[in-house]
Amino acid sequence: MLMRTHENEILVYYNPASSRAKKVLALARTISKNVKEVEYHKTPFTPTMWQRLLHKLELRPKDMLNRSDAYYQSSIRGRDFDREGWLQILIRNPDLIKGPIVVQGKRAVLCNSPSDIYQL
């Protein structure tokens, strides 16, 4: 559903409390007039949606997580999960996602810094 975007359209999946996400959104609006905003907590992704997105990003679920987060350190660090387990962590803990995810057409990027959006 959310993964399909027109070439002119940019989808930004983000946490509205993040200052980095606000900068990414501002840059996205300079690139395209068609920017869709999807907040982590209002529109959670299903495992299938995550699998498609991770394929576009060429990342593993574990690669998406902020390993310096206190919850990650106390509850996840050092534990081993299968792919489905990591997907469930992403779904249940969207605050652990490192940064905004931007999708345009068939391409996607995890924005560790706002300028990463230009990789699209």
C-alpha cells in the first residue's frame, strides 16, 4: 500500500518528534511538490511492508535500529533473533528506527543525516 509511489512523489516515514525528520521533510518539499508524510506511530507497517522496504533499502532489519538507544541496550543488545523476530522489533518499537525513511519510486534511503535524501 504505502510502498508504491509515483516517480514524482516522495514518501517520508518518520517520527514527528525528531529534529532530523523535520529537516528531511523540509528538503523533501524542495525536491517535490508531492510529499506524503507517514508517522511511525499512526501508520505502522506490516511485516510484508517492512520486507519490501528493506529490500529497497538493501538493509537487514537489525541495520535499521539505533543501537545506542537505552531500550535497545537494555532489552535487545546481545540477543539473537531470526528475520521475523527483527521485523517484530521494528513493528513494535518504531522509536528505535535510526532516522526517517524516504521512498521515491523504486528507490529508498534511510536518512542518517538530512542530506542523505539526495541519494534518491
